[in-house]
Amino acid sequence: MRQERFEVFITADRNLQFQQHLPAAAVAVVVLRVGSTRVADTLPLMTQVRERIESFKRGTVTIVSGSE
């Protein structure tokens, strides 16, 4: 990811933060708390992600869920 200059990584993998050393990845990780990875489930959360994207910090994990 660093080579490709990604700044934010969006995933639904809730265990990623426990499996990887995220500060070394040099990206902000956004974990979507959804029932599945189907577009119908993840798309509603993209408004929140888009609104908050500038506040995500590299090397950190932010949880985004439908209840926010």
C-alpha cells in the first residue's frame, strides 16, 4: 500500500487490527461494521466515510457503523 501511495484502507475485516501491525502500514484503516460485504450493506456507510475521510489518521483504526 505504501508503494502505491494509498492513504486510507477500507475493510469489513474486524480482525485486521489484531492481525497486522497497522502503524507500519502507514495508512488509515477504516473498518465497516456491517452484516455482510454486499454493496447493499456497505453503500449506506460510504456517506459517513466520505464525510469523515479527512479526519482519518495514518496508523490508526476507525470503526464506521450504521448506528453513528
